[in-house]
Amino acid sequence: MNWSLRACGRHGHVTYAPVEQPLRDRLRAETALGEAWRCLRCGDFTLGEPHGSGPAEDAPIVLRGHALRDATILRLLAVFRWAKGLLVLGAAYGVWRFRAHHDAVNRAFHEDLPLLQPLADKLGWHLEDSGVLHTLRTVLAAETRTLTWIGLGLLVFGSLLMTEGVGLWLLKRWGEYFAVVATSLFIPIEIYEIVEKVTWLRIVILLINIAAVLYILLSKRLFGLRGGHAAYEAERHEASLLEVEASAVAQ
């Protein structure tokens, strides 16, 4: 499958008329139906006026090659953020629902717990020493006001994750900064959780977040790294020029 042609079929061709005459002559063709311009993405000629014009270095960067790789990675991170955000928002909803029925759940827990004791004795399970039971008792003992703050905190956290995902999916500069700052703030918490209890899931999530922060920081030259914004824009202009030249000489 030609992914460039597939993208053009979905989103349309990307044509550009550079002011540099040699490139312009190679990108333009005269046909019986009128002028045609070579697409910067797939390399085919398409009839009609070009979508833009100007210096070759200012041509739009189409999603192929290096740009396509970066976009794919950022959008995979966006999907990961959305999935995590949905889980957090689901937890916030659960806490809110539990808060509304806190007294009833607490009463049912203490009334039904003795019924589990005979089964626990047969299984040799020390019910009173159970970590799960201890956690449930801690949650049930929480005040309604505490549960409200926990629910609001989860709601804010989930909203941040969803916003971060939107910025990354749309390939926005603000989304990259937002992702680095938001992810970095929670890395110490994730390290603390691993220190408390080591699990493979926690380790994998921590490594993914650290790799994401380093990748975005270095590849997008954020916060002045590797020349900062000026070097990033120069790289984008160079990529645009290379795209124009590659399309111009395409056979």
C-alpha cells in the first residue's frame, strides 16, 4: 500500500508553487485541461491552481518521512494519555458515586463482613490482616469532605490528561510543552509508588513517561535545548525545502 497516496485520497493533494524558477518549472506542467502541479506528498500531478506559493523553504511540511515519524509517535502518546485520562475520570465518577452513598456502603460493609469469616477460616485466610480489608476500611472511614476533594483532584487530573492528548494529537507546540510539564510533575509520584511497592506495570508506565519527556524535549527542542525555538524553525524550513526538491525531481 502506498501510504502517501492513501493520505492524499483522504485529505487531498498538497501543491505549492515555489518562487525559485528551476523548482517551479519542475513542479508545474501544462496539460490540455490546464496547468497541473506536483503534489508534495505523493508526487503525482493534479490539475488546478497550487494551494500555496512562496519561497521553497516556507512550503508546508507534509506528513511523510521524518515528519510522519514524529507525528506517529506523538499521536501514539496522545492515545496513551487519552486511555489513562478515561481511567482517571472513571475513578473520579466512582468516588463521586461512592460519596453520595457513603453511609449505606459503610453500613453494608460492617454488616456483611462477619459473613465472610467462616469462609476465611476454612481457607486459612487471616481476614483481619488482609491488606485489601485494611484499604477498604481506610476508604470507608474517610469523611465526605475528603472524598469530595479526592474526586475533584481526580477530575482535574483526568482533564489535564485529556487536554494533553488533544495537544499532542493536533501536533501543536503548546501541546508539546503541556505534555512535558504535566508528565514531569507526576514522575516523582510514580517513583514514590514504585518505592512503596514494585510492580511491572508501574515500572513500564514510569519508563514510558520518562522516554516521552526526553523524546519531546530533544526532538522538539523545547526550553532552549539543542538551539531552542530558532533551531526548531530552521529545521522545519530545511525539511520544507527538502520536500519541495524531492517532489520536484520525482519521476
